Amino acid sequence: MADKNVQPFDIKAMEKWLENFFLDPLTSYMDEIAFRVDIFETETEIIVEALLPGYERSHLSVYVEDNVLTISANHKPNQEAYNHHTRTRKMEFPCSIINKQIHAVFQNGILEVILSKTTPGTGKNRKIAIS
């Protein structure tokens, strides 16, 4: 059952945002230079899927700040500074997402960040634990 205090996503704004995200040439460019990101929508969730082969859970971080979801992948093959590689993708949603429950799962090189449309979150900017 949905919590009555949770603000629903604006469906029209979300559809327009998804359309713009996939039609924006910068999205394809970022898929090539950082890492590929896909977005899926179900009736109750928005799923952001990042393809990160070669990374481990400990290399990843997910952070939400107001309406921005940031995924960073920090790959250090060894401790030498010149081998330090950080790749970051930021997705700016059409509405605040800090009031949504968000969790992340990393398995087989795929990070899924799941934003609930119906379950409330903390309402604070925060780092998301990855399981």
C-alpha cells in the first residue's frame, strides 16, 4: 500500500525526461567515455542500470542530492596515482528524488539503482549503500 505522504512522480514530466534522456546525444557520448546507463520504468519503480564490468562493489558509490543521482566508479588497479581512474555519471531527474526510497544492488558487473515511486525515503541528501 502506498504511503499517502509520498509525493508521486509527475508522470508527464517523467515521460518527457525519459524521452529527452534517450534522445540527447550527450547520453550516447557519456555511455562511450564513462559507462553505459539505461533507465527502466515499472509501475512502482524507476531502475537505473549502469554497466560496470571489471569493477567491484568496493569501487562504486551512489549518491543522491535533491534531484540528482550520481554514480561513481573508482578503479585502482594498484596504488600508483597514475593508474587512478574515476568515471562518473550524473542523472538529473525532473523532480526531487531524496524523498523516495532508493537502494542499489551490484551483481555480475551491473549496478541497479532502484527508486521507489511509492515508498518514502529519508528526505535527505545521502550516500546509498550497495548490496
